[in-house]
Amino acid sequence: MKRKLRLNLMTALCLGVGLSGCALTRPPAQVEAPVPAQWHAPLPHGGSLASLANWWSQLDDPLLVELIAAAEAASPNVASAAARVAEARFTRVQTGAALLPSLDGTASASRGTSGFSSGSSSSSSLSASTPITTLQAGLQSKWEIDLFGRLRADRDAAEAKQSSANAKWHDARVAVAAETANAYFAERACQQQLRVSESDARSRSETARLTDLSAKAGFTAPADAALARASASDASGRLTQQRAQCAVQRKALVALSGVDETTLEGKLAAAPAQRALPAVGSIASVPAEAISQRPDVYAAELGVASASADVGSAEAERYPKLTLSGSIGRTQYRVDGVRQSLETWTVGPLSLTVPLLDGGSRKANTEAAKARYAEAVSLYRSNVRQAVREVEEALVNLDATNARTADADAAVKNYQASFDATQARYSGGLASLFELEDSRRTLFSAQTARVTLQRERTEAWVALYRSMGGGWNRQSAPAPSSFESSSMTTTPATKVATSP
């Protein structure tokens, strides 16, 4: 009888293990997303594929690299993303452990008495009791056999979420680098515009002084002197406004980097005022290759895989669960100095839980998981379209600003020559103050336009870096725990064959 029971138990166990391969069908973990066959915007390098590695170091500006590293260390977004990576990692360990048997140790000790009593006709009784000490220790195991793939689906979802969290951490770092670079370039542009405003204010102030002297001598009309003073006051007001803008811009850079303002001012003063942007040679000619370098797109792609696994898990919840338990233990009794030990072990019960009536709760959970899957697919495809748009816009803006640079330089050069000639004619009495002021105003506008253009070009340059994922790639991206945060550009970008 015992042998027959044992054979039935082993048969049920083998059947359960065999059924564990019967996972339910999930929605596709990978879906297609519309990607154009080629870029419509002009590539700045003719379509060659290079690397985004050392992006910032191409500027030969150590201060920018230092500020990006400081901003990354101080960023709450990067810290939050790293915390989410750690949380996802522990969740993956938890879901993976659910596939394995659990083992718990138990121990207990108790002391009591065991006695007897005897009665007599005289209603008197005699009793005796013996103290007994009981010691127990053992191991208990429990294993849910994954009949329909629920536990495996949970594990797959956790793995996808961990990889997605890691990609989002890289995306947060790229975003911080781009934001810091934009703030740094804005600070440089503001200082350049401040020098233009200072030069303009000095020129107008000197014209006002000479015009006042000429008016006092009777050679210039009082109206011209008033016009010169008004022009000087106008320039002084613009200079004050520009200084305030630069002060505000610097405080923004302080807040981003976490560097003390006094220290930052010293570093900015010691650094060269302006550096030429290097040529861009890092955009894949095939959009699918370029888009695959973006960590946010990869995170959205993994969101689809995670949602697919969640659907499989929710669907498997509607089917029976098979659980196998077992234990092994040792019990010792101590009575009046006598010790007696007893060893026990059990395999089972092998229990099957079949859901019968839940008011539609499990089905509703499945439908909700399918809705989340549809949302993940839509978000992924939208993310791909947005990524293509951002790269295209960055390429167009960079190409346009490059084309306008020569014209802006030529305009400033020629307006400067015109102003110098007009000022010489005004000093010789051959040009009116109105002509001088008009020439000065035109020169100032051209100089301001050139500073603005340079700022637009740096923004387009940084936007291209941002839209291309900042040198990240899915094959060799390190995790936060092993990543050296000294620079945003230590990970080179390689050609990824996987299409979104």
C-alpha cells in the first residue's frame, strides 16, 4: 500500500513538472514602429557612421566636462533613476526566486508534565506528574510548480523592467549633460553679448560727451546734444539689463552644477571666452540605426516586452496552481533523564488549487493588462516618431546655422567698416549725428544677431547630441553600480543592427 502511494505521488510530481512547460501565449514582445528609410534633413558629414564618444572633449574645454560631471552628481533626476534601477534589480531577484523551492528552518522547545490519577471509594485521589522537555528542529520546503507560466512571466517582466530602468538612468544622465551644456553655452553667449553692450555703451557715452562740448562751444545744436545723451542713456540701460541677465544665467548654472558661485566665477574667468564647435560626424545614415542608440526608445521598447509578460501572468492567474510541500525534522523528548529522539520526513501534500468563482476579478485583471500592453505599444511607436523628429530638427537647425554663420560674420565686418567711416565723417563735420546713430544702431543689431546665431548653433549642436542618445548603446551600457560618473562620454556608441 505504501509503495503504491509513493508511486502515485511520484507520478503526480512528474506530471506537474511536465505541465510546467505549458505556458500560455502572450502578445508579441516586440512590435514594428514606423521609421523612414533615410533622413530628409542633410547630414553634416555625408552619411558616415562615427562615434559619439568624447563628445564634450572635442571642444577642448575641461571646464565644461567638469561642470557636466558635477551636475550629474548633484542631479536628483539621476539619483532617482539610479534608485529605480536598484529597486528593479531587487524585484527581478524576487521574481526569479519564486520559480525555485523555498526552504525554511524551524526550531522549538517546550516543557510540560504528564501525569495520572487514581480514585477510591472514600473520594480521595492520588496523582503523580512527570516533567517532559520536548525539542524540535526541522526544515520545511514549498514549491509552486509553474504550470501555465505565471511565475516565468513575472520573471520576464521584471527583467525587462530592470533593463528599462537602466536605460532610463542613462537617459537621465544624457538629459543632465545636455541641460548643463546649454546653460554653459548660454552663460558664454551672455558674456559675449555683455561685451558688445559695453562697447556700444562706451561709444555712445563718448559721442554724448563730445557732442556736449561742441554744443557748449556753439558748434552743435542743443537738440543734437539731447539726442546724443538720450542714446547714451539708452545704451546704459541695455547694459544694466544685460548684466542682470548674465547674473541670473550664472545662478542657473550654479544650481545645475552645485558648484559654489564664487568658485564658478573664478573658473569661468580663467577659461577661454569662446571655442569653435567641432564638426559633427556621428549620425548614422540609416535612421533605424541612429534611433536604436537612444536609451529612451529602448526603454519604451522594453516597456512593450514587460507589458506582454504582464498579460501572460494575468492570464495564467485564471488557471489552476499546483503546489508541492515537504519537510524533514527531528524531535527529542527528555523525561527523568531519559532521552528519546524521533526523526520524521514528509513529501507532500501535492495540492491543486482551481479557481472557480471570483466575480470576474481575474478576467478583469487580464483585460486591464491587455489595455496596458496596447498603451505600451502606442507609447513606443510615438517615442520612435518623436525621436525621428528630434534628430531631423536638430540636423536642419545645425545645417541652417552653419550656412548663416558666414553671412553673419560678413554683415558685422561690413557694418563695422561703415560705422568707422561714418564716425570719421561725423568727426570731420561731413555727417550728421542722426547718420552716426543710425550706423551705430545697425552695427549693434548685427553684432547681437551674430551672438544669437552662435547661441542657436550651440543649441542645435547639443540637441543633436541629445537626440542621438549621447553615445549610449544597448549592447555595452553599464549599470549605475559599475558606472564611472566622471564623464558623460565614456561609453562609445557602436552600430546596432537591431531595428526598433
